[in-house]
Amino acid sequence: MSDRYKNHYADKAQDKFTDYKVKESMTLMQYLSTVMPQASRTKLKSFLSKQAVYVNGRPVTRQDYPLEPGMKVQVSRERGKKAFHNRLLKIVYEDAHLIVIEKMPGLLSVNTERQKERTAYSILNEYMRRNGPDKRVYIVHRLDRDTSGLMMFAKDEKTQHILRDNWHDIVFDRRYVAVVAGEMEKDEGTVVSWLTDRTLYVHSSPVDDGGQKAITHYRTIRRANGLSLVELRLETGRKNQIRVHMQDLGHPVAGDGRYGQEGLNPLHRLALHAFKLCFYHPVTGLQMHFETPYPAGFKKAVV
């Protein structure tokens, strides 16, 4: 992307924000009171609770969040618009070019030819049309229907192409947490195999058989009750990669009816959650960090 193109769209990305530069150390609430003296404390608390305040590109809700000189604070100019509420997904972050959401288990990311139903894609398109009939989101990547967690959509075609064409350079940390069958033998390790998508089932080979190379790093958090809580970091992002690699290790993800163990479903869902997504903003270049807590049921299952 040329500097001219990047600067143009970086300026456009900031249209929905008022930017401030921190000059001395203080808490976020103190700073907001300084730069927005006309706003009451109640109003400032409302801005924070509605995730309308960002520090260095990340939404922050803590009043006592510590600021240091040089940090960038942004306040959304759209903070008064009608809030988005949906039980199937939550908007974690939004700017002029992208939306980051947390998807609930059971929700498809996008329709397929065989499955025509409500999806994260259709829900977000309905939300986008509040701002005009031609507004929509663009698909960048997917999560399996029964996997919950963080995923990203673009809001224009150029941003979609930048993200798709430079995915491995832009996204520098994607992590999942899973409850898996059995007690993991190792505290950490890496799984490498070649995956071949056979439509309804992904085949894994330990040697290059013409499939796509897939690499998953894992770290065991806890072992108990014949289960393990495992954190997984993707180096590649192939279809069903984590589910297939955990099966390769002999520790399939709990609740996995395709690559799993018959009858092992302590959480009554696929026990896989995308809890961390970190990337360079495709337009501004800022580092973006998003993280959700491990689902409470995951921790309770392994105690």
C-alpha cells in the first residue's frame, strides 16, 4: 500500500474520533475531566462503560487506567448513537474500517450453500444498514459454528483485501483456550502436520502429502478430572486446525462430535474459545490487542 493511500485512509479512519495526546501522568478519568471539562463525571463514566474511549487503539473502561506521556487517547464521536445489543454476538471494537466481535457458540460466521440461516455476517449487515442501505461488512476470516470468541470483519472492500492479502504479516497473535480429553503429557509443545480438506472431514498427515502445512503451539494450563485446560497459539490458520491437531495428540477437544471422543461433552458445547486477537491496524498501522476471559465453564470443568 502506498503512503499516499495509507495516509488518506488513516485520516478517514479517525473521522469518528476526537484525538488527544497525553502530556503528563494521571488516571484516565482525571485526563478526561481535563480535556472535556464541560462533561459531568456521570457522562464521562457513561463514555467509558459504552467503550467509547480508546487508549493507543484499545477500548478502555477503567476509570483508574494509568496514562503516561506520549499515549494517545481517542473519544468516539458516535458515543450517543443507539447501542447494539444481540445475544449471539457482542461488538468489542469498531472504527471506520473494521469491526471486532465476540461470537457466541452455535452461531455460524457466514452462510454456506448448504446452510441458510442467521449468521454473524447477516447480523452485522443489519447493524451496518442503520447508517445507510449500501453499508455492509466484508468477510476476512471465520470461526467454526461451535467455536466462540473473537473475530474480525472489514467495513470496506479495500480493507478486506489488505487484511486477506497480508494476513500473516498483519495478525501477530491468535490464541485459543480449550478443554481436552485426558491429562496432557507435556506442559508445552508444537504440532506440525499437513492438512487436506475433504469437505466434511479434514485429514492430517505427519509428512507432506500435498496438503497445507499447519502449525499449532500449545501450553497446558491445568489437569484434573481426566481433562486438561490448554492454551493454543496458531502459527497458521487452516480449517479445523486446532480440533484436528488435538486429535493427533490423542487429546481431542471436549464436545467435538467430528474429531472427538464419543460421549465426552462436559460443557454441552465444543470447548474451544478464541480468546486473543492481536494485529496491526490495516490502515493506521497501530497495534491492536483484544482479549476476552477464559469462559467460566472451562475453568470449572478442570478443577
